[in-house]
Amino acid sequence: MNFETFKNAVFDIAAKKGLKNYELFGMEQREFEINFFEGAIEGYKDASSSGASFKTIVDGKAGMSFTEVWTPETAEKIIDDACENSQQVDASDPEFIYEGNGSYRTFPPFEDRYVKLPVEEKIAYGLEMEKAAKAHHPSIVNIPHCTYFDAAERFYVSNSHGVHLECGREGGGGYLVAVASDGKAAKTGLEFVAQESPVGLDFVTMAQKAAERALKKLGAKSIKSGKYPIILDYNMVGELLSLFSFMINAENVQKGLSLLAGKLHQAIVSPAITIVNEPYIEGGISNIPFDAEGVPTKTLTIVQNGILETFLHRIKTAKKDGVPPTGNATRGRYNQAPAIAPQNLLLRAGPLSLEELMRKMGDGLYITDLQGMHSGANPYSGQLSLAAEGFRIENGKIAYPVEQITIAGNVLELFGKVAGIGSESKLSLPSGNFSVYCPDLYFSEADIAGTESPS
């Protein structure tokens, strides 16, 4: 039974039972992944799943239930289970069903192109990655991680207010970790590539970049502790923006968990910073025309010239704040309750290339790696204490690689010191169920702890 047939069965039964306010959410997911090591397949995953959740509101109380089987029997069961569950819910924390009063942007049709690629071609991509990284330089001694991946999702939202929506999205790519050694120390370099279509995916260049990242770190040394101007690589900016996404989540704000509570329409970062949620970016893997509650997604300016303009909402949090929903409900799986997240979190680019940022900075640090985000970055307070690697910049040019340093401070205070913005917002390392696009950023000052003794 497909979702349309299942939906019709659910709606027929719900009407016969006299339900007036209900929603059916469906999801189909496909994941494919191959891991390679030493020219052979080390791991293989090809999995598909589907399921649906039913939510109904009875006497002001919302009940929800789930099924992974779409049959007439399960259609009646998830309705009965949801009605029963609604009686166990605290009515003081209400849920809502979208009433369908918005318009939807037209997205390109879902084509599911990756599933049409022969498995042999996908294997060839992975082997090509590993070979390219190894051949890049004799000092590349190991490729501990080499992965090809692709995935596709289809979403369905239908409710008793006449909302009937369907869309799909897909993406694929690869990532690789290369290890370089000079006989004294070993360094790693990570690179990845991901996009909506398999057409034009450049696995060779990606693998060579990973190898080059590792090579450039050889011969690294520490520096003296102090305050330094720094440039953060766009991938590291993306790491910090993922932390920022926690702070702009309206549910966290309402629970008193966000540092940004009470700061709406106030300056929170440098006036050079503008951050936007984009539901569609060409070639993106997180594009979607509606959220997990059926609300239309839209371009949403979160921070405009340093001023916090809005939080991200789903219907429940928007009702609580007396504002329209922003279309940011999300679900990782059909059996998870809606959460809040951006689709594509975009920090607007500026006018300067990386080389121009370095010349503008003159002397400082170019940070390309941050470690310990899960333990060293607190999303509640914004405090950071992260091990870092990168390069010493002298007279506007890279002088030598740097290691054994720590960057400390507060993420909002750091973003208040932006002195230059890179000219291209690029997809940063994956961040869960949303994408982050950002440029390199130049900060006028950061607290750096090193191990080199003061002279």
C-alpha cells in the first residue's frame, strides 16, 4: 500500500470516528553507503525504511501514534492509539494542527537520481577517491576513512484542514581522511563533497584536497599564549553556527535554555553579520518546500546587520509567542516528535578572498581545525574551549603550521569581533538534519593558549 492509499484509509476511519482535528505525517527514507580501505570494500549499507505518525487533538489534548506498516488494519490502530494517548497528555501544553493558510514555493521535481546509478559506478567512485589521495604525494601514508554515500527522503503531510503535501529530496557525495607523515609526526586532513545531483561530483579533487590539508600540517609547532587576530576556515565557522542554531531555537528560548532569550531586535553580533535561513539553495541537499507540520518554508532573515530579527519556530512555539510559524519544524524520522531546525543556515558572504583576508590581518592565525565541539562548546552559555590547529600568518602570508593551541571565549563575543568576511559561502561539514553555508571569517581578536614558553 502506498502512502496515498494509506492516507485515504486513515481519513475515512477518522471521519467515521467523528474526529475533527488530525494530521498524518509520512516518511520514506533510503540510505546507501560504502566504506573503503586499502582498495577493498570494508563496509556496505543499503537500507530503506518508511513509516507514518498520526496526531489528533481531542478535547484540547493532542495524542500521537506511529506505524511502519501501511495497511487498513494499522490505519485504524494508529487512530485508536492516538486517541487513547491524548487522554494521558497535559492539556496545559497544547499542540496544534496547521490550518493551511500559506502558499508554497515551487521546487524542482524530485528525480531520485542516485538510486539509478549502478552500484559498480558507486564503488568505482570510492576506489577513485582513495587512489587519488594516495597518489597525491609520497608522504601520504594512510587513508583511514574513505566513504561514498547517497540518500533520499520523501515526505508527506496531510491533515483535516485540507492540507495535502508531498515532496522529496536527495543528495550524495563522499568524504575522506588522509594521513601524512614526515617520519617524525603524522597529521590528518579531512575533506568532503556533497550535492543534490550526482552530475558533476568531483571525488578526485576532493580527495586531493584532503591529502593537501594533511601535508600542509607537517612540521607544526605551538605558539605563545596571548590574544591574536584569527581567520576561521569556513568549515570551522560552520561548526560555530551549528552551536548558534541551538540558541535561535524558539523552544530553547522559551525554556530559558538560550543565551539569546530576551534579546530579540537587539544587536547580538558584529554589524557585518547577516544570517539567513534559506529553504532552497541550488544544488543543496537540505531543500524542502514545507516543514514537518506542513507550514510553507521561506527565506527568513534571522540576524540582519548584527541585530537578532527572529527565532526559528514551529506552530506550537509560534502560538506561545503570538507570532506566525516560520516553517522550521523538522523530524529526523517518522516516529520522532517535531523539533526545530533551519533548512539551510546561511551566513552571507562578503567582499574578500582568503588571501585578501590574510593581507588585511597581517599577523595572526588561520584556524583550519577545531576539536572537541561536543565537550568543549556549551550551547547554553556559548562558552568555548577548543583544541585547534592551523597556520601562523606573518606579513599577510602563511608562515608555518601551528598545533597544540586552544581557543577560548564566548561564541557571541567572538562573532562581535568580526573584522572581515570571505567572498564565498560554502557548504560546511554536515550538521545533522540541516545544512550550513558560510564563508571564512576574520576576527580582530581571540584568546589563544599555546605551549611555547614566553621569551
